[in-house]
Amino acid sequence: MSEATPTVVTSHRIVAAPAAQLFELIADPARQPEWDGNDNLAEAAPGQRVRGVGEVFSTLLTQGSVRENHVVEFTEGRLIAWRPSEPGRRQPGHLWRWELEPLDDGRTRVVHTYDWTDLTDSNRLVRARATTADMLSASLDRLAALAES
């Protein structure tokens, strides 16, 4: 890996919606396919709303495989991050994070991060390198459109 290849990619935007409303859309895996800007998520079963570190939620990807997402950071209404893995397998080391900062009653700064600094699965490196801030922005834009409608 070259030094010029960033292993942490971040995008942010101000959304005209309260942090609590946005967090519900992010922390409920059944809602995630609605705002996934990469069109990678097909569906997630209802009833998996995340409430803390250590929880695992499952999603079905558009290509047909299942991912178990291990929650590693959590502050209700403000922060959620997970590390995906194939069911029953070791986590390969990449992380998806969402941070919400209320600015006032109706606006929230949302930061979306993909961090593959600890990625150990060489089969995933091409896709990790291809994950850009624009791809993260697509999710932010869809999340904003959903929350602001």
C-alpha cells in the first residue's frame, strides 16, 4: 500500500433535521437500504435497532451475501460504528462510522467515515481503496433527502 493511499475516508454535511430523527434512520438496520448511497444493501430484518456496543445486526447485500455487523462504538443519538464480517467469520478490520452533532433544534452536522486502516483481508483491498468521499456523500445525500422530506 502506498503512503498516498488514505485508509480513512470521511464526508460530512449539514442536514435540516434533528439528530434524534437521523439517528433512528441510521441505528435501525431495516431503514439502511433506503439511504445506502452505494446501493450495496438489499434488506435487513426489522427488530434489529441498535442500542449499544457489542450488538450484532445482519444485512443482506444486493449481491446476495449476508453481513454480520459488529457494533464497536455507540452513544445514543450521537455515534454509531460497526465492523462488518461474513457470518461466523473473523472481522476483516474495516469500520463504518456515523457521528451526529446537533447544531440547533432542526439542523445536524453528520459525519460519515469509512476506515480501513486495520483491514487484514487482502481480497477486500481493491474495494476499500475504491471507497471515496463521494461514495460516502451519496449516502449522506440520500439520508438527508429521506429525513428532510
